[in-house]
Amino acid sequence: MSLSVEQINKFNEDGYLIFDTQLPESSLDAISERLKPYWGHEGAKFEGAPYADFNRIQDAWRVDNDIKSIAIAPPILAVLQALYGRKPKPFQTLNFYKGTEQKIHSDSIHFNSEPFGLMCGVWVAFENIGMEQGPLMYYPGSHKLPEMNFETMGLEPNYAYYPQYEAYLEQLVQDRQMQPAYGLMNKGQALVWAANLLHGGSKQTNKTLTRQSQVTHYYLDGAKPWRPGHSKDQRAYFTPEWLPYEQPKQHWRDRFLGWFK
């Protein structure tokens, strides 16, 4: 899958890009069906993931081949390669049932890198997403802001101060009069955003609607990962649990042989 010069320039200017993944809808539907028993209540817990609640399951790729296959889908990896000129390395998946209404943040406060900016996220819509569902909200061009960690805000590098970090960004958005954009997407489309792009979840006005989706976080080849919230005395470097690149047998390979040539 190739990108036009215009698409690459748009990503560099805005810090995000929406594109068609070419993923088969049957695979998206299969994931939604399998996760159905675990959503919307505090009952059955998804097994095999390090974290799961009524609206979010982390790293279900460990036990679900379809979830893993989205994270390593060749069209998505090709887009990231084209945008960054480096091999993308997936290290975390998050599956969602509804909108999060999460406050504004940048991923670099959680997963930073040396050199700065060699990390990104890809959000895949499992259904058509409109304003009532609380779509992803982001501020175009905000990825160009200086690197902001706890220390630059005068805070101790500790997630206990995360509410103050969120308040700092909210005030920054107001002071700079930044205008949000929204991830209004069709089923099977994806949105890739740069690590420093300010984003969050908009208000869900219709609580009966779902917003089923999957986020995969990637580092780019050459990045040295570290966590700002654990870096009190020195930078807390870490080695992510990388997703293996092997596609499950007899999966999408049979449908899309052209991806692998």
C-alpha cells in the first residue's frame, strides 16, 4: 500500500492521517462478536490479557489471532513505513467497546523515545463512527509543540501528578485557542497519529451507542523506549513486549497474497 506525497505532507503538517486499511470486515466483526460477552458490565473478565474492564482490554493479541493480525496487517505497517521511513514495531493493543471521554494527552507522556517522536498510534474503527458515539478528538498540528514531560511542567515525574498534567494541557489548548478535529470514520478505516499529538475522547452524547475499535501502539526502528512517569532520578528505559510479525496460518494471507509479495 502506497501513500501519495499529499498524504505524507498532510501527516507531517497535521500529525495525523486517516486511511483505508483494506482489512476484511469479517475479521472486524469476528472480534466484536467474540468480545461481546465482556463489554458493558463488571461480570465476565477477558482471560489472557494483563488488563481488562467493561470498556477496555489491553494486549488481547496474546490470545486472539484476529486482534494480533490487525496490529501486524501489512497495509498498516506499509503506511507507517512510508510516513516514518523506519520499520514499525508494534508493542501494545487496546480494544474498546464505547468512547472513553479521556482527557487531552499525548502518548509521549506514557511511551516516550530517544530520539523523540519515534512512536505512534493507529486507531482502527470496527464500525462507522459519528459524533454521537464520542469519537476520537485531536488537535491538528499540536505534534509540533515542544516535548512536554512532567519536569517541563514543574511536576515530579510521577503518575500521581497526572491530573495536574491534564490540567496543564487543557490550559495550553485554551491559551493557544487550538481547535479540535474529530475522528469521524467509516468501518475499516484507520487513523495514525504522532506520539506528541494532543488527543483524547470527545463527549458521547448517545450512551446507547457503541464505538468499537482497536488501538495499536508502535515504536519505530531506532527508538530507545522510556517512561516519563517512572523517571524520577534518571530516565526509566524499558524493553517492550514486541508483537511477533508472523501472521496466523491460513488467515488473511490467502485473501491478500499481494501484500506479501
